[in-house]
Amino acid sequence: MAVVVPFENPQGSIERLVRQLAPAMERVNATILDRTGSDVTMIPEVANHLISSGGKRLRPMLTLAMAQLTGYAGDGHIKLAAAVEFMHTATLLHDDVVDQSDMRRGKQAARMLWGNEASVLVGDFLLGQAFKMMVEVGNLQALDILSSAAAVIAEGEVMQLGAAKNTATNEDEYMAVIRGKTAELFAAACEVGPVLAGRDKAAIAACRSYGMNLGVAFQLVDDALDYGGKSAKLGKNVGDDFREGKITLPVVLSFRRGSDAERAFWNRTLGEGKIEDGDLDHAIGLMTKHHAIEDTLGRARHYGAIATEALALVPDCEIKTALEETVAFCIARAY
């Protein structure tokens, strides 16, 4: 059973963003292909399995979009966009090992085909290539932003590991996890464009705020979709978070709002990992009862609104409109 919650704006699309950035993304994709090359045959095989598996490349597109929005005229944004994609891909390879995931983007996870060791090591290779490209760009502030993001992302992942199976996790603690593990890369991807363009602190802060809040909204929608989505569109199985014992916002809200008997259910299934047939359906039923999925999406819309507002002082233009539409897309992407 899955409860598909309707969104207020199901018309979100990134078509305008894709169209606006098509020439630059061709260069980014060429860079990605070039930098995954290696004499060690397994490296391009594992890397390209994930890189070519249909991801939207949203994070590198945000780097290109913010560079364009803030008037950057050089070439450094191409390598930084590719570096951002490599950082993201590396975290996915590592996450699938940590989470013991079987699927990624609708395909078998790389670890299922090549093993955990290869997935971790190829992720490390991609991180190395990312930092190499950052250095080649030669902007110390951009290097600082992305290298700091890499550390924050790792911290967020470790925080999530610590929160796993801990039903006592509260909303503030969970929001700290997703700001680190997901939103930080969105924020950094958006921040480096205006840095390359030499813009002032206010412009840089506005772009970072857009990325941070978009990233939070994106993850909250993912949390809701794990219980209220469709596996074909998720690229993974509905209920994977539940089976992996992940404490996400719908769980946090359901646990807080539930009875003693309901909290005992969450402690048994997520805290102790004792999941029985029918437990996922019961979990979704409790979330429906306590409006947990609906309220998670409400919070996502809230952060999406903050992201849009961050660009309020930017003059209207095609790329700004595309970025605003991207917020709507991230919130309504189950449709």
C-alpha cells in the first residue's frame, strides 16, 4: 500500500532549465566522460553504470545556472559542475554500500554487480578527480566551498548513521542530518557560480540560500515519497527507508504524535529491526492517520518558498524563471 499525496503545484518542470543550459551541459557531460577514463577497466565500468543511469544532473545544472545568473563569462564553471556531479556520484556509491541498497535509479546498484569494495574505491576515485578539477580552476574560494561541503556531507552521513534505528530522534536533529547529507551539496553547487563571477557577499549568500533550501525541500519530498510514492518513479523500492531502519521526518512525526502502542510498533520495527509481513502497510497507515506524509510535504513547500524568495532581488530573466520552476519541479516531481 502507498498513499500518493497530491501536491499543490503538479506543474513543476526543469525543461526550461535544461533548454537554457544545453550547450554548457554538453561540455560538462564531455568532461565527465573524459574524467572517468582510466587504464583500470573496472573504474569507468562502475562509474559509468551510475553516471549514465538517467540521473537528472540537477546539481551541476545549478552550478551552471548560478554562474549564468550572476554574469560569469569564463570556463571554470564547466569543471566545477563536473566536480559537483562527481561528488554526488561518489556519495551515492558510498551510500548504497552503507545502506546495503539493491537498487539505484531503477537499476541494480553498482555494489550488487561489482561488490562493496569496488563501489567504495571507485567513489574515492571520483572524489579525487573532483578535487583535481577544482584545483585546475584555480579559484581558492571555490575550492574552499566545495572541499568544505565534502566534509559536511560526510558529517551528515555519519549523523544519519548515528540516528539510524533511534526512534528518539527529534525534528531538529533530523533537519541537521539532511542539511548536511543532502542540502549542503545543493548549497555549494549554487554558491560557486557567483564566487567565480566575483560577485559581492549578498549575491553569494542569496545563491547559497536558494541551494540550501532547495536541497532541504528535495530531501523532504524524497522522505515522503518513500512511503507515498511509486517505485517506478522513485528508482528504488517503496519502503526502502523503512526496511533499512532509517529515521526520516514522516517517522519522527508519526512517533511523536502516536500512542504508546504505536510508539512500541516503531521501536520494534525500526529500533530493533524486527519487521514482519504487513508492517510497511501498517506504518503507512499510521503516517496517514497522523498526517505525517502530508505535513512532511508541507514543510518541503515551506523550504521551497524560502528558496524562491532568496532570488527575489535578482532582476527577472529567463534563467531566474527556470530556477523558480526548478523549485516547483523538486516538490512536485512524483508526477
